[in-house]
Amino acid sequence: MIQCNNEKVKERFIPELLSPAGSFEKLKTAILYGADAVYLSGDKYSLRARSDNFSPRELEEALFFAHNHNCKVYVTLNGFLHDGDLSGLGGYAQYLEKIGVDAVIVSDLGAMKIIRDHSHLEIHLSTQASCVNALSAQAWKNQGVSRIVGGREISIVEAGEIKKKVGIEMELFIHGSMCMAYSGHCTISNFTAGRDSNRGGCAHSCRFLYSLSYDHDAPGIERQGHFMSSKDLNGISLIPHFSFNEIDSLKVEGRMKGPLYVATITKIYREALNIWKKGDSFSSEMVSEWENELEKVSHREYAAANLVDKADSKTVLWNKDQELDDYKIVGEIVGLEEGKFLLLNVKNSFLKGDRLEVLLTTGSSVEVVCEKILNIFDEEVEKTKPSTLVKLPFVLNAQNLNLVRQRVAK
Amino acid sequence: MKLTTFLYDSGDYSFLKNSPFSEFVVATKEFSSLGKMSANDANSLIEKIAADGKKTVLLIDRLTTQSEFLTLIEDLTLFLSGSGVKTVRVQDIGIYQFILTHYPQLKIQLDLKTGHHNIYSLMGWLAYGKERVEKIVLSKEFSQETILRYSKELPTDIEIYAFGRIQLFHSPRSLLKREERDYFSAEGEMWASAKSEESPHQGFRIMENNRGTFMFHPRMLCLLDYLDDLKKVVNLSLSIDFSPSLSCDVVTLFSLFWSDPKNENLSNLKAKMGNSFIRGFYLGNKTDALIEKLKVPMNYREDPNFIGEVLEVHKNRAIAVKIIQNSEKLKLNSQLIFETPEGRKQKLNVKEIRDINLNPIDTLKKDAIIYLKYVRGVVPRTIVFLNSSQDLEVHNECKI
């Protein structure tokens, strides 16, 4: 159990929970499941070229939706922009300010200067800039940055120290996939695939399986391994440490990941933060339950990376890289008739008789046994198909956008 | 045009003493990520090179997290107090800040080779150091045209990497598991070659030392084929890195090429290095074009007539549409256009709208699911628009 010691409950520092919003659908999901803030990208200037990025109209709708739910929206402009990418950035910054974006996330000083010259937008420094010490943070603060997204190499304690020394907001990744290299310094994709990893083109070469021949081994000996593939980050049990060190924002990685991931991770971290806010301690049972839930989304093996100690060789997968799937999403609730049925938009097929779980916004998930599956015409369905709508038994407290999942048989 | 090279080991200078290089970047174990020499050896070496009338630059390119930063600063302070260092080369902005604040007498070479790919960024960091910065090290990813333009726009010397191994990444982690494998070479390095069926390249060189793990491209970079063009660039230095093949022969061949830059001499140098070479991005950064292709804007959301998306199709019976926007515009007798994922268009005159209980309705809410009559050819993920021009032929619909 993590002790509260004698701290006064009312003085507990509660960090912001910052979730990824790779699309409008995922933005709504993140907010519904408890994000305090979301980060997303417009249709240019970002690192996630293949995400369903937001068009201006979607962005305005997203802001309207988020602000109505007291959720902040940060827009990523964190590619390492080349001269040719910068045209229009000033106007875009003005537009973002006008529609009420809460902050922009930027990697380089050039983009920062243009944004500052054209707007009063709050600027967060992207993790891509590898800011890992207080003097670096001070230099960036001098350039107008209000928050540092720490490099993934720093610990919670180090981030807290930087905050105290410099007087700047600190944000750290708490969950999700990790780069094994210093972010922003990796050019494998650039030189091997002609894709600029620092402008959204990362080919994920670090996830490949490699054969290694060590120079000191005898000729012919090869070792197979995913030697560059980092384990995923999981900091659920460390929330008290983030709080004690007054880290302002806890960031969940994963704009490219699906709604089930966004919903599950956001929900669990929200619950943990709420428990902490109430003044309770984290019991080992609670942590274990959260860990179990976090196992249910697609992920690589978990580790705490650098959050507590320096990431050692055990934080790299080496022997396997497959993502572990305990659960799959079977659909999203798109309508309901109170007391009668839930209307499910099927994403993955399931069978009559299958056991499903409705992932409610708060509280435990609710099991539903599909003794009868009906289509919209009230005809029975034996096996559902993706891109169809079916009726499931009504579940109390279920609402639109709630996700329904199923354990994967292994 | 000036020539710069790197000294990782205290013995490296003996090969380079009588070469065309005028500047030597000294990499120590303490302050650089790849250096092998101790601070003491570096001190003696710096004195020796100065006595030869050549310039030295202390390399400080470690990215140091907060807890180790203080130790680095203490070591650096101690070293600088007893050395003849007049110029340092820094990469981490924190170290840049430290030198600016505490060592007003030191000249700075600012290594901006990663993460600084536009003129505003370069100018910004240059301005931050005012007249203290004597040279900026540019990214390996710049094209000939960009280098030429920057040489004119930047009020300082610039340096590009022109010949040598290409470092692809640096990880602070122990990826080769050096300690677990209980292997230490004399220099504390462990080397391996890596290949993957998923990569178009084979034979990556991987090295782990006590600063982490580094990956190098199977080929080396060579821009010396374009020496005539490079010589026209003002304020340009070329950096050359002979590692790991530095030898007397290599330096001799390089010197020969430098005094007589003909193809044959360059070919001999390349052959001696024992690698194949690429020109990188010098003739153009092809990632610029590819990035545009990777981005697929979803412009239909910007269409003022966009209504929503088809979620489900019951052939000859009904289609389900999720209303995403303009719910107030869709009414009975509206005409809709359906655009399938393949780009085919169909249309429908709306004669009836039903809710999820299949009851008729005439007003809609955003995010509602509605059922319309079946339209031939329409599939899930078809996008629905209001037809403002009403110029398409209407397909007959079945009854729900």
C-alpha cells in the first residue's frame, strides 16, 4: 500500500489527465471517460500524419464539445518543421487562438517564434525537444514556453525538481508506447525509408525483429531479438509520486490507437486520480484491479521506463514484440431505448450466446450475455457482422459512445 | 573552406597531425557520448594541438537528465579551469545556457543537427547566444539548395557533415545488454551488426558504451563528390569523421584527394574506408514529398452540405445513417447525395425518416441514428450530403 503519511488531504496536488484524441470519435470517448484535457492535431504540422486529424470544422466542433465538458484542448504542431512547412503557420495560429484552443504543443524554436508573432497562444514544449534538465527548461521558458513535456528519459522526481527550480509547468507521459531513443533524435526512417520520423513519417523500424551478430561472438552466431523495441509505459501505481512531485499533467500516449484503448486507459487513470483526490490511499487490491483492467487493451509488456529509475535493458522487449490482446472491441453504443435495448454499431463480430462487457463511463463494466441478438427489424441474428447495428439487452447507466468489449479466447 | 574532424581517442591525432584539417573536435568520455579519452588525456592533447598552431574544440554533446546534470557541470567546471579550451561545441540547450551564463570568454559552436530544420529556429538560437556563437552545425538532412541559402542568411559560419558514418539514433538504454552479457572491450564498447527482413537495409552497426546505444547506417555519407559546388558556399566548414576506419593510409588518401580532388583519388579513399557510400539528402530531401502523400485530409467535413455517414445497409430494405452535422437541414423532401468510399454517387429524395424503433419522425438531432429507404450501391461508410443543386437522376427506393 502507498501511504499518505501525515499530509493534509486538502493539499493533495491533482495532476491533469491528458488523453489522446486521434479523431473526433476518440475525442468524445476520452472526454466521456474522464479526460481533463485532450491533445489532437489539425490537418498539418503534426507528428501523426496517418491519424484521422481534425479539419477546421471538426476542430471547432471538438472545441465546442470539449469546453462544454470542461475539458481543455491542446493542438499539436510538433513536427520538426522545414522552411516549406512554415507557410501558413502564422495564420493557422491566429485561427487556433480565435476559436479558443487552450494551448499548442511545439517542438522547435522557429515554429514557436511564428506562433508568438501571430498570437498569444499558450505554448507547451513537445517531448520531441528532449528537454531533460532545468537549465534547458529555463532556456525554453525564456523563449516563451509555459509548459515542458519532459523528455522520456527523466524521472518523476527529476521533473518535479525542474518545476521547482524553473517555475514552469511540467507534463510527463504516464502510459503508452515509448521511443527507446531520445525523441526527436532518431532518423532511422529518414535514412532507410525516406520518411521523416520527426514530421509524422516514422516507419517504426525499432519494432522490427533483428538478427544480431556480436563482434565478440564466434562467426555465424546470431541472436534474434526485438532489441530496439521498448516495453510500454504504465505508471498507474505511481500516481501518488506524480502528485507529491506536483507534476501538472499526466499524458497518455496513443493518438493512433483505437477507441477501446482511449476509453479503458482514460477511465482507469480517472478512477485512480479520483481516489487520490478524495484523500484515500492506494491499496494493493485497487492497484491490482487497475492493472488487470489495463491488461485488457492491446499493449506490449508494461514497464515503468524512466519514471522511477533509469530504464535498463529489462525495459526492452528483445524476445517478443506482439501486442497482447486480452479483449477486443465488439462495438460502440450509438443509440438506446431506455429500459428496452442498446443499439450497438458492430466493429467485430460475435455470436449469439457470447458474453460481452459494456464499459461504463464510471464503475465496473457490466456483463451482458447475448441470449438473443436482434437486428433493427427485430429479427434474430446468430452471428453479427461488422458495420451492422444490433440490439442488445438494456444496461442501466449505459450511454451513447460507451464501448462494448469481449474477452479474446486464447 | 575549413576542414574539421573528430578525435575520440588520444592517439587519433598522431594520424592527423600532418593533414589538411585546421580544427579538431575533442571528444572525451566525460563530456561526449562517443569519446574514449579521459579528461586528462584531452588536456594534454589540446596543449599539443595548440602548439602545432591548430584549433581545438571541446565537444559537450551529452544529453544529461537533471540528476546527472550537476555532476556534469562540476566535472566541466573543474576541467575548464585547468585547460586551454577556448571553444566548446554544445548540443543540449541546457549546456548552451550554462556556458552562456558562466563562461563569457568561451566561444561556442552550436550543434543544431537534430531538431532544428528551419531558418527561424537556427536564427533564434543564434540570437540567444548573441556574438558568442562562432559556428552552427547544420542537420545532415539539408539539401544543397538549403545549405547555400542558409550560408547567405545566417550571420555566422556553418558546418555540414560531409564524410563518415551516419548515426541514426542514440538511446540511453542498454539495448545490446552489455552488462548482462558480461563483456567489456578495452574501450568499454560492445559492437554488433544487425539485419532485419523487414528493413530494406542490412548490416546496421550497433554500438553500446556507458552512455547508451548507438545505431549507424550500413553505408557512410559522402558529399565530397560535390566538392566544387561546396567550395562556392561562403562561411562553410566541412566535417569529416574517419571512425571507425581512421588510419595513416586513410588520412594520406584524404590529403591526396584534398590537394588534387579528382575522382580517382576519392575512389581510392572510399575503397580504403571499406564501405559503400550515399549522398543522403544532398540533392533533395525526398521526405518532403512523401509527407504530403501520407496525409489524407478528410475535407468532406468542411462541406456545408455534409450530413453524416452510413452505418448499416439492409439490402432492399433500409439504410442507417448517423447524423453528424446539419441535422436541422435534413427534412422530408430533401434530396440527399450518397458518396461511397469508392467515389460513386447516388441520390435519394427523402420521403420518410424513421428512428431506431422504426417510428416515422420529421425532426432530427445531432448524433441521432435514422433509417432511410434503401439506395442501391450504398455501403457502410458512405458519406451523406444534402444535394443543393438537385441535378442527379433519382434512383428508385424500396419501402422500409
